[in-house]
Amino acid sequence: MKEKKKISNSVIKRMPRYYRYLSTLKQMGISRVSSKDLSTRMGITSSQVRQDFFSFGGNGLQGYGYDVEFLHGEIHKILGLDNIHPVIIIGAGSLGHALAKHTDFAKSGFKVVGVFDIKPELIGEKINDIEIMHLESLPEFIQNNPVDIAVLTVPENYAVEVAKMVTGLGIKALWNFSPVELNTPEDIIVENIHMIDSLIVLGYNLNER
């Protein structure tokens, strides 16, 4: 069997942006796209676009461009968008509510199957037909339901404790929205989302102008 070629993490991080743009082109009925057009949309060089696509066999033709359908299909497979990843959200505050209501998760292969909190006034409330459960019930829930990813939308002082709890229950991927850099075992995948950092950078660039 042919060994699957390893794609660098930097390329993988650009894949969702490529995928969104290619999806738009498909909806518009456009079948070909040039590396120049893609580079303009992505804010990178044409050379980088060609290198990225070459890493998984997406070869364009000079004067003809890239096949949108092929690229879209290949990136879809690479990102595993045919798979369904069960997701739980821990922390049912404003951000947790917003994420649980996000309809695009399911379209991208991520299904919210549970929401947890510790506040008595939130327990039993429903978000998109999913009842908020007490965090104490998480071990039993995971025992009876497959869960791939835990989303942490908890306050800073709870983040480390909650991360230790969910990884101890066998969850191997964390989407962390708390303002804490989590130190986890090497077999745990963590994606830290620090929204305020992005806002600060935006403010800086605005000031520079």
C-alpha cells in the first residue's frame, strides 16, 4: 500500500480558507481558478499556493489554472470532513451558548452532543434541543457516548482543572477558549483560541494606519 504523504501543519492551517473559497466558486458554477486569484484571496504569494497544492497532488496547468472540483474534493478528504466528530461544550455561558447554537458545525462534520455547566440555574435549560447537564454527570455521559472533542468556555481559574478532568476521561482533543495556555500530555491535541489577542492586534494595526 502506498504510504500517505505527510502534509505540514502550516499547509493544513491554510486548508480551511482554501476550502471556503473553493466552496464559493463551486456554488457560482466556476470550474477553474488560477493561483494568482487564490493568492489574492488568501493574502499569500502565487508560489505558496502552488507549493501548498503540490503537497497533495493538486497540479494546475499553465494558462488553464486549477480544477475547482478536484481541489475542493481533495481538501474535503484531507480535512476529514466526511467524518462526524462528537463534541461537548463545557461552560454554558454566553460564549458556550453561542457555540452550541452555531449551525455551521454540523456542516463541517462536528456535532454538539452535550453541554455542561455547574450553575444550578442553567441545568436543565435547552440549547438546540440539547439539555445542559451538570458537570458531575460528565463521566457517565462519556461512558455511554462517544466524544472526540471538548470545547472549554470556562473561566480562567477553572480551565486547568476542567482540562485535566476531560483528558482523564479519555478525550484527546481540546478547543480551548479560556485565557490559559494548557499544559497537557503529548497525546492530547489542544487548539487555543485567544480572541482578545486577535482584537489587540486589530487595534494595533488600526492605530498604525
